[in-house]
Amino acid sequence: ICDKNPFVVELFGDTVLYIEQNVDGTTMFEQIDEHVQWIKSHPQEAISMARKAYEIYIEKFLLEDQLIKLGEFHDQIVKK
């Protein structure tokens, strides 16, 4: 569950349940509560969404992978 941050929307798309952030606290709570109720009533779909989001996270942000890519990038630069 996340606000509609453009970065998150672009990278994670429909694997995240979004809330409007420019609303009062009560409305924000209600949005979060609705998402939690949806998760409870649709556990398999929620797990599927979470797995897809995790795959995106691993692909884009896992530190080990980023370090490997950095090393490969360094090697390319040094060879030039």
C-alpha cells in the first residue's frame, strides 16, 4: 500500500495498492482500511501482486546485482 508516488507507479504499476495522499487523515485511513479488507478477502491475488512487486524490486534494486552491474560498467569504461 503506497501513495501515488510517480516513481512507484512507474516501476511497480499494478502490483501496488495506491492511496490518494492529498486527502484528510480520515479519508486516508479509510482508503488504507479498504485495501487491507481487500487483501484479507483476496489472499491469492494479494500474494500474486506481492510476488510480482518483489520480483521487480529484486530486478531493479538488489544491491548485489547493482554492484555487479557497476563492476561491469567500470570494466567497460577502463577498456576504452
